[in-house]
Amino acid sequence: MKPDTDPHDEEYVMPCAEALLAGTLALMTGHAQSDCARQRMLMAHKICANLDILGQKSDLTPNFRTVVLRLHRHWDALATDLKPAARQMLHHDTLLPETQFWHPVAARVQ
């Protein structure tokens, strides 16, 4: 570790595939911890998309890509296996609980 590096700094520099994998793992953690069905479904769709991208990365080993593509199939089934109420909620314009106090978007900027 460099002497001028703060060990508590949460900014990391990593290759694209590693960054995508780290973000996907963070989304998986969020999916497991969230009580909001809409958030969980949105995260499941993003996890599925990230795994698809990772599975296409040529700089990853074939065995790793195989594992990622198997995970993609699992998450794809999870993301598309929505109950009708959850599917409607996913495309409905209701606000997520944490955004209910945000200011509305201005109709025009001066």
C-alpha cells in the first residue's frame, strides 16, 4: 500500500470486468436485503443485464464465463417469473418509498 493511501477510502480502481462484477455482487446483496418488491425486481433485472455483459467479456476465462452465464439463466428466470401484481408494480409510475419527498422535475429551465 502506498504511504499516501487512506485505508478507509472507498474509491477503487479496477479493470472493467472486476468493477462490473463488484457492482453486480453489491446489487445481489441489495436484492437479498430489500423489503420493497419493486426495488427487488428492478435489481433483479439489472443483475441479469450485468451477468449477460460479464458472460460476453472475452478477457475472462471460458470457465468463469460459463459460471456467469449459468448465473444469468438463474437470474433471468427470477426476473421474468413475476407475479401479475409485481409485474404491474414494476411498470407502474408509483414512486419508490425513498423518493416520495424528492422535488418534482421542473417543466422548464430558465
